[in-house]
Amino acid sequence: MKIFKQCWALTKDFKRCPNKTKFLVCKIPAHRFQILSASVITIGLIIAIIGTITTIFSGITSSKVNDDIYINTVEVSNNTKDIIDRQKGHSKDLQKITTLLIANQDYKKKYEEVLKELDSLNNINKNVKDQIFNAIQKKDFKTAQKLVTNLRTNEKKVQKQHAKTAKLQGDIFYLQLNYKESLRCYFEAHKLDEENSKYLNGIGFIFSILADYKKSIEYFEKALKSDLKTYGAEHPKVASDWNNLGMVYDSLGDYKKAIEYYEKSLKINLKTYGADHPYVAVNWNNIGVVYNSIGDYKKAIKYFERALKSNIKTYGAEHPYVARSWSNLGGAYHFLGEYQKEKEYYEKALESGLKTYGAEHPDVAVYWNNLGRAYDSLGEYRKAIEFLEKALKSNLKTYGAEHPDVATCWNNLGAAYASLGKYKKAIEYYEKALKVLEIKLGMNYPTTKAVKNNLEKAKKKLKN
């Protein structure tokens, strides 16, 4: 969603593309996203109902004029039987914004599952359940939060029951993009019910959004251990756990391990559901993202097209998962130098994202970023700046100034201004991006080095 979105938590490496232009890749997406296996059932269901389920991926942008490195976003998805989430990651050639995907179900089914989840909160009477559900359905999160807060204040402190309502409260904070409060609530739930993989996955997911990948891996591994013990090695929830870990390792640039975990997830899902299931489409998408990251773009397109075909069959052409597939295909075609095709796919993704989420959603920011890259590749630098500024404005509102996704926007704006010969403006943006990345990713991180290289080149050109 975007999510996920996911992410996102950017990793950037630069690599030579066919036109000798360096590209910086970030993975998000996915803020950006992956799927938490039984981890955030309520949130996944809720998000699905209000249309906040998506994954965002973007490609990498480059400036053919000044050879500056662009950071792009690619969508990665995770699947989980019952939930949805968003993570961000990065890769060698693409920035992924990842959003956890929710299981494919029609809206009627989602309503039923949300009600079922609320019904599991035994101390809530039907009237209160209905009020909470209706508030969430209307996206009236303040009312929903107030109802749950009152509920938690008045309910008996039965441990597992109190953990469920803490999780519900965290889910509502998540829908408001308040990740720190969401994390606090998930930790409270985990403290009350330590072996519950749902809460462990929720914590891991939020850490991935906040770009704390070591912590994310720690809690995803705990969730995997719990689910292996409870369900055995071939259960769909275990497949989701493998997928989630794959997403984080992909974000860290450990592509070998990411492929290994994605393929474990794919094997279980194929055996459980068959080739036409949406969880399998998620696996195909994520494997495609890794191949894109290591530069095997034709193989990446093969996997993205499989995911696209499956998602259109399952959801129809206007679904967020379909938008994700279009965005990822755009990123792959970018690296093949087919910029017009890249632009067309990104435009389809953006149109769908705006229709689903509106203009202020982080997934839409990813599509704006990617489309800005496409315009830059086509030499339309002012148009590129227009879209990149929209992405920046959205990400600042969602994450604040000290997030890798915001640094990505600043870097890309710097590259666009450098393409126009406005090196003072480019330096201003590069310096902002570099400051954030040095703090969040470290001075020796490939993405940080790439932005530093952009800055040094801009300073040299200014002197000349």
C-alpha cells in the first residue's frame, strides 16, 4: 500500500544502464510494503476495506544530460493470509516501496472478516463493535480511536483480551499513518501475549517502515519461529513469514538471501493454493523486484507480467495490485531504455492510485516520484520537477524531514535541477538528502555514496 510503502528505508546502489547513465535504486516498497502472515489481520482487513492496500514500486531515474544518479521506487508486495502491511526497502537498481498485501477477497468477505475479528473481542458488545466498524469504514479514524480508547479504559484487564484491543488501537493509528503510536500499541499487545506471531509481525512491519531493518528482521524471525512451532513448515502463515523476511533482506541488498526466502514462500503457496492465487502473484512480483535489482530486467519483466496477468484476472484492471504491477513494469522498462513505455505504465499506476487513495497517500507519492523520473529520462526536466515536488510534499507530510524517502525526493529534485544547469539549487537539494542518509544509512552506504557523488559533481560544474 504502499504502501509498502514499505517503506520506505532506502537502499541505493548505482549501476550503469544502457545509456551510460548512473541510476540510484531504492526499494520500497515498499513504504511502502510485504505481507505479514497472520500478523496484522485486523489492520489488513481494515485497510482493505477502506482501500488502503497497495504496494508501491518504482524504477530508477537518471539524467542523461549530467549523468547524475536518480533514486527511484519499485513496488514489492508481501502476502499474508490475513493481513496487509507496508514496508520500504532498497535495492541495487531500484528503490522499492513496499506495502503489505492483503489476501484477495471481495469486499463482502472483508466485511465479514472484520466483523469476525471484532467479534473475537469478547468483552465488546455488538453496539460498540458496530460503532467502531462504521467509523473505520467511513475513515473517521478519530472517532474510531476514541471508541477503542474508551473501550480499553473500561474493559477488564484480561491479558489476551487486552492485547487484542491494544492491537486494534495500533491498527487504527496505522491507518492514520501514525507509525510510532502504532508501534507502541503493538509492543503493548506483544507484552501481554508474547508468543502471538500476529503482534510480532506487526512490530517487524512497523520497524521496516521506519527503516530499522535489524529490528525488523529480529521480530520477523521471532514470528517465523512461533509459526513453525504452531503450524509446521508448510503452512501459509509460514509462507508469509518467509516472504516478509525476504522483503527486508531485499531492502538490505542481500539479494541471494531475499530470493531464497521468496522461493520458499512461493513453493508453499503454490502447493497450498495453485498458480492462479493472489498470494502466488505476490511472490512472483517480489521475485521480479529482486531480478530487477540485480540487473536481469528481462527476467524481472517475465515475473511482473505473470503477477499482472494474475492480478487483473483476480481483481480487475483498476485494483491497487494491478497498479503495482504496472509501476514495476515501468521500472524494468526504464532500465531497458524504453522510456516512453516506462512513462505509459507509470501513468496507469498513478491514475489508479489517485482513484483509490487520493492525492495524499504515500503510495501515490511513489507513483509521482517514478513518473518524474520518466519525464527526466525523456528530457522533460520541468515536468519532472513538477511531479517530484508533489512526491516531496506528500512524503514530508507522511514521514517528516528525516526519512530516507524524503531524501530520495531531494536527491531526485537535485538531479532534475542539475539537468537544467541550476547547480546551486541542485547542491541545496543534494546536501539535504546527504544529511539525512548519513544519519539513517551511514556514510559508507551505497545510496549515501551515490548522493555524495552527485553533490561533488554539482559543485565541480558550478565552479566551471
